[in-house]
Amino acid sequence: NAGVMQNPRHLVRRRGQEARLRCSPMKGHSHVYWYRQLPEEGLKFMVYLQKENIIDESGMPKERFSAEFPKEGPSILRIQQVVRGDSAAYFCASSPGYGSEKLFFGSGTQLSVL
Amino acid sequence: DAKTTQPTSMDCAEGRAANLPCNHSTISGNEYVYWYRQIHSQGPQYIIHGLKNNETNEMASLIITEDRKSSTLILPHATLRDTAVYYCIVRGPTRGGSNYKLTFGKGTLLTVNP
């Protein structure tokens, strides 16, 4: 039973380019969370999604960042016009549904902006 | 969610018990204590959680004081692979879909030495 899969593992972008980070939740999980970990800092909540629905995006920067979790396929975190400050590790977690006590995290995508 | 305080770092000898403390003096009566850990370059991993009774699973034991203002995570026989940052998190009940966020602090870097 595969765990949460994130790809790519490492992503390098130049300033101004777009970054797309993918997350496939564990089998049977319909809820996805995205967290960001800046260098030397703790993990910060970004967004919580259910299939085809954003439940809470209070941790998302107001501009350039968006997330989706379509009916079919992985969840996508999209960062437009990346800047150096976007360099961080982005982690995805999944859970079976509402009221889940445990979150299962992927190995993350390390985004480096040159 | 209540704030938690953990030591920045700890050392432990391989094969010995590792006891990681956490203070959460403002915890509310219905808030749970969760422990996650993050091994270098990986996503966080759930360890254990509890409300007021001591808990044990295959990974660790959780001892919560009677007044619930502090707790200790015990790894009974630490191995080199247990070297990680350990996060103590206080979180309200998840029933009904609330309290879905995990708020990560700086955690304790546990280094297990050979």
C-alpha cells in the first residue's frame, strides 16, 4: 500500500517561472493538506482540500499561489512567477476524511529558485 | 490550540531510553497531545497521541501528567534511526471535521549517538 507520493522530489526554477508540485494521496484518502517548511523554520499550514473543493486556504499567500485537488488525478500546488523567497520544502499530507486523527505525510518537494 | 514548549536539542545513547519532555501548561480539557517526528529530508511521521491516560504503541509511550500540563514521549530503546526532530503538538478534538490543522513548533532535535 503506497504512501503519499510527491513529485518531483527536487525542483529548480528561475525567478519568474512557474512551479507545479504534485501530490498523490494514500489509497482511499480523499483529503489533502499542503505545508511549507522554510529553511530553519517549522512547518506551516498552507491549504486543506477535499476532492474538487478547497476547505481552508487561510495559510496560502494571497498572490501567485493556488491549489487544486481534481476528481481524478493528484493534488497540484501551483506557484506562479516564483521568487527566491519561495525556496522551501513543500510537504503534502493526506487523511481518509473529516475527523481524521492522523495525517500521513509525503517526502516533500524541495523547491529551489535561482 | 495551546502553545507547547520543548527543549531545542537532546542527546541519547543508542540502546538507551530517550525521554523527550513537553510543556503545555495552557492545554484545555478537550485538547489532545500529539507527537510527530521528522527525520532529515523526510516528511513528518505520526508517533502517538493521547488525552489524559498514558498511551503505548509499537513506536513509543506517552506519559501525560495528572494535571495535563506536561507530557513525556519515551522511546524505550533508541536506535540511530531515531535521530530526528520531535514535535509535540496540542490539538483539539477532530470529531466533526474540526481542528484539522497541525501547528508545528520548532521541536526537539534528538540525536542518538553510537
